[in-house]
Amino acid sequence: MQLDKKIARNAFWLYLRMGMAMLTALFVSRIVIDKLGAADYGTYSVVIGAVAILGFVNRPLTYSAQRFLAVSIDKIDIQRRLFSNLLAVHLLFAAVVAVLAWGVAYALSLNCLQLSVDDAQIVMLLVTAAVITIFIEIATSPYLSLICVHEKMESLAAVQIVEVVVQIAIAVAVTIATENRLLIYAAMQCFARLVQRALYIYICMHRYAESHTAPHFDSAETKNILHLSMWNMVGAAGQISIVQGLNLMLNVHFGALANAARSIAMQVQSTALEFSQNFLQALSPRLMRTVATTNNAWTKTKTSTFFMLCISSIVALPIIIWTDEILGFWLKEVPALSADFVRLILISMVFESASEVLQTSALAIGKLRWFQLTTIFGAAVTLILAYMLVKDEFVPQSLFMVQAAVSLVVFVAKALIVRQIVKAFA
């Protein structure tokens, strides 16, 4: 009973945080799209996507950090040493990713992508702002992980209040500006992420003694961290390859306006995904400890996966039914294809959200190989089929039909794999 109350309380704070973020996003994105225009907004999303090709390492590193911190939550000396290792690993990856991402994104932006701006200097500044944002996210992720494993979700809600103020300031700045609006928007989004992460560091330094340490590599622990992180990155590489691969196909074959429609769909998905992600974030620390230390791990995993499917479906279904009305209310000008993209991407989201619960249990045990290889296989099938369809001049919607169908098959396969892993471990 106490466990359920703790999860419910954490979920409440996370949903409150999400509510503030949703209202702000509705207000800010409406203004930004109107002032920037669909083409410039699509350009920004493509540049961010090009940087994210290598920035995908952030999420798997964060997942691994939460796993190690969660299973040693009551051992302060171990946590301090572990946190020091996590800081060092994240800083190393942040530096490597920043350098590689800048070169890859800049080359793609100049040579491959259809953008609304032709000035190489503007493209360079957009890429630089995106790379700085990625560096900040990766380097400071251990602090966010520490807050999550201590289950102090009210701290995240407090930080969100500051983020609301910053996002409103961005909308005002873009409205007031008479030129270089795209650059102003990119720079201020980078600043917003810096403010968010600085507050996370401040909270940790004042509440958690284990955060009072400097980055330091310990060979044995670093090896364990890297082992799980690498398998998490394999899965993340599969996921990001689908997102960015489909994005690039849309850009090359259908132009920047198709990217704008997809960007709108991804914003809707991101907002809907917050419901399931908040439940997972509230559940994950306890689920990891339960799977790693008790004999009823599969029962807990199965129940949690079922709840995730229910939550995701309850959120997605009304949006799928009333997509046109929602987009019409939200946006002054709705890009063509947006409604179809929203519906199809939300179907994929339901199965992908449930798969994340399964991944949490596999991560707690430390057996990720077959789980993540399944992710890679699903990504390869999705991209190959999507490429065949665009080469045969199918409609853009067909790309996301393929993604939804493959997501269902991959979810079933992952459930069978995790069932075997958890029962063997118990």
C-alpha cells in the first residue's frame, strides 16, 4: 500500500509538471509557428534532427545511470563513488558527441537537406546552438537521474515553473523581433535548456551528499556502466534511426513542408507521450529494485506493462478521433498531412511506450542483448520497407503505416524475450 501511495504521489507531481509544460507548449508553439512560418519551423526541426543523430546517446546513458543509482540507493559511499564515475562518463560522451554531431549536422545541412535558408553562416549558427544544447543535456544527466531515483518529483515540478517563464519569454522575443527570428528562437531554446539543467544541479548540491564529488573514472565501475550503456545505445540507435531516417526520407522526397507536418505530429506525440513517460518515471526506481531483489519480478513487470498500454491507449484514442479539431484549435495554419501523421505516429507510440516498461525490467537485471537486437531488427525492417515505398512513389502516410505495424510486432517479440529473462533470473 505504501508503495502504491509513493508511486501515486510521484505521478501526481509529474503530471502537474506535464500540465504546465503542455499549456506552455500550446501557447508558445502557436506563436512561434505563426511568426517563423512553416518552412523555417520545419528547417529548425530538421537541423535539430540532424544533431540528434548522434545525440541519441543521452537517453541510454540516463537509463543506465538510474539503474545503478536505484539499486544502491541506501549505500551513500557506493553512491558517491558511482556518481563520480557517472559524471566522468557523461562528460566524456558529451564532448565526443558534440564534436561529431557538429560536423555531421553541418555537412548534412549544407549538402543533403532541403532548408528554407541558404546562408551557410545561419546554418552554422543553428547547428552550433543545437550542439550546445545536446552537450548540456548529456553532461548534466546524472543530476536528473539522482533526483529521479530519490523520487523527489516535486523538485521537477518546481523547475517546470521556471521553464514556463523562459518559454513565454521566447515567444515574446520571437514576436518582437523583426529579423533573424529563426536564430533568436534557436539561441533562446539553448538558453532554456541551460537554465533547466543549472537548477537540477543546484537541487542536487543542496539535498544529496553523493553529488558533492568531482568526475573520476574507476575502471571496474566504469566498465559496468559502459557495458549496460552500450547495449542501451544499440537500442537507442535503432529508435533514432527510425525517427531521423523517416525524417530524411520525407525531406528528400517530399520537401520541408512535409517535415513541418511531421514536426507538428511529433509535438503532439511528445505531449501525449508525457502521460506514459510520467507513469514510467514514477514507477521505474521501484520497479528496478523489485526486479533486482524479489521473486515476483515477472508479475510486477506484466502488471506495469498492462497499465502502460492502458494509459497510452486512453491518451491516444481521443486525439486520434478528434485530430482535425485539435489541430484546428491549436494552430492558425495546419500544414497538409499533419492530421494523418498524428494518427499513425500515436499508434506506434502506444506499443513503444509499453516496450519501455519491458526495457526497465531487462535493464534492472542487466540482460539487454536480445532485447536491443530486436529493436535494431525492427528499425532495419521499418527503414527498408519505408524506402521501398517512397521509391515506388507511395504517399507519405505509408511510411508511418509501416512504422506502426512493425512497432506492434516488435512489442510482442520483446515481451516474450523479457518474460524468459526475468523468469530465468528469478
